[in-house]
Amino acid sequence: MKNIQNAQSKLVNDTCNDCGSFIDVGAIIDEHDTVLELAFSGAEALKRATDVKDKAANRFTEVNYSLTTSGNEVKLALTFSFTAEKMIFQLENGL
């Protein structure tokens, strides 16, 4: 507890283990939420979808994907091994 108090700003006075934690993270993040679905449209839709797919494949070794096209729209579904991988990829790429 002392390390937490020493590490926080002087403007913060959080000395309770439970204070500031209003929700259980497990209630928000589902361990089975591993699919990221993205839609791209326009003339460069397929290229942009392929670029995102390649980024995911380069970052995580076991990513599966599916691409479906309809006119100028491309839908990309990335399936990650773990929810954490999906979240990390979203954060790193602003998705």
C-alpha cells in the first residue's frame, strides 16, 4: 500500500484498496470476445483491409481472418487467440 501511495501524485489521496474501483473489469471484458470486425469502403477498401490484416498477422502469430467484398465495401473479420490480443491491436492501431 505504501508503494501505491508513494507512486501517486500529491493531488491524489487514494489510500483504500477498493476506492476508485467501481466496476469489476471482468464484467466489461469478455474472455471470448476475440473477433474484431471492420468495414472499409471506397476505391482503396481492399488495400486498406489487407494492410490491417497484414499488421495483425505480423503482430500476432495465430490471427485468422476473413475478407468479404460487396461492391466498393470490404468487410474484414480478424479472430485473435485471446481477448487481450484484440484489445492490444485495437489500441496500437487506434481502432
